Amino acid sequence: MHDAPLVRLEQVTKIYRMGDVEVGALRGVDFTLERGEFVAVMGASGSGKSTLMQIVGCLDGPTSGRYWLEGRDVSSLGANALAEVRNTTLGFVFQSFNLLARTSAVENVELPMLYAGVGARERRRRALEALDQVGLSSRAHHHPNQLSGGQQQRVAIARAIVGRPRVILADEPTGNLDSQSSVEIMQLFQTLGANGMTVMLVTHEPDIAQFAARVVVMRDGLIKTDTRQTPKAAHAEAAS
């Protein structure tokens, strides 16, 4: 099955019921994600881009259609099985960092491994390794309020990659950052991609989408365009 796409959605719909009203967030979406791809998903508010990410991230299930992740049909899994998939295969990065305020950077990164039952010494070793990957070794024992926004997002990325997931799902990860920090975060995603990590990024900022090799634009619950491009090199942008 190794040649199959890492992620494959077939005719996926998602209908939310708000009282008596049905809202079609996704209306028959076909979508694939290959290993090592860096994809940006764009679209106006209500276009379905966040719903697409939630389904790919196993945070929600489709109303109809099928979803295969690494060749496994996850569209009909129950809550416990989906949680297991999330913990072993997927890493999440959000706009608001979601770090624990009274906890050091390295302890924040250790959290997913704590839930997974990894021993204390191994947790610490892997957390420090992940912080090194995002260039924050020297800030391991700082608390979030001692870190800049860009540094906090790096800690959040270290936490996302510490479990060695196949896919990183990033929802507006630069939404709270200044432009310099944003470029640095995109440089980090490009480096992770070059090392074989698959990255799916939701953004409404065209200048952020330029750093991805593929841009999917959604409208009214459907994929409107899906184009490949030569990504802008973030390291060159960061240096200028």
C-alpha cells in the first residue's frame, strides 16, 4: 500500500445541523495528500477549508464519503480509534499556540508523550531533540511569557513533531505573528517538508501560501482550484 497517497478523501460531505437548518460544509470533496507534500489550503470564511482540515485531522468524521489514511479506512472509526490515530499519525499546530502558561517549553513539548505513556527520561530526551529541530534549544526552560510569539509557535511545532507524526496539520499558524516571525515559521515548515514530513496548512494569507508547493482553493464546500507551484524559498526571504 506504500504507493497509495498518504491521505485520500473520496466524495466526502460534511453536513452540520443547526437547529432545523442543515449547513453543507463539504459537498463531495475528492482530495489526496502525498508523502512529503507541503500543501496550503485557502478560501474565504465558510468555504470549508477548516472542515476539510478537521476531517483530515480525524477531529471530525464525514457525513458521507470515504477517508483513507495510510491505506486505512478511517471514515467509519469510533471516537477511541480516531483518538489513537490522531496521537500516532498526526501533529497539530494552531493559531493560538495552546501552550500551558505555567509550564516550561520542554515540559509543553513533553505533554503528548506523557499521555502516550513514554517514560520520563525518554520524554525529556525527545522533547529536547524536537526543540533543537526548531532552533530553540537555548530556550528549553523558559516559560511561554518569556518567549516571543514566533518562539511560542516554534514550541508548538516542536510539540507537534515530537511524536514523529506522518502529517502536520497547521491551522492559520502565522495568524498571530508579525511578518518576520511568519517567514521564519514557514522556513521551518519547508525544512520539515524537505526532511520528509507532510504539511497541510490552512491560511487566508496569499503571501503565506506562496511558500507551499501546492495550493488548494476552496469555495462553497468544494475544491475550486488545485495548483502546483514553485514555492518561494523562506530562507532567502528571512535573510533579506
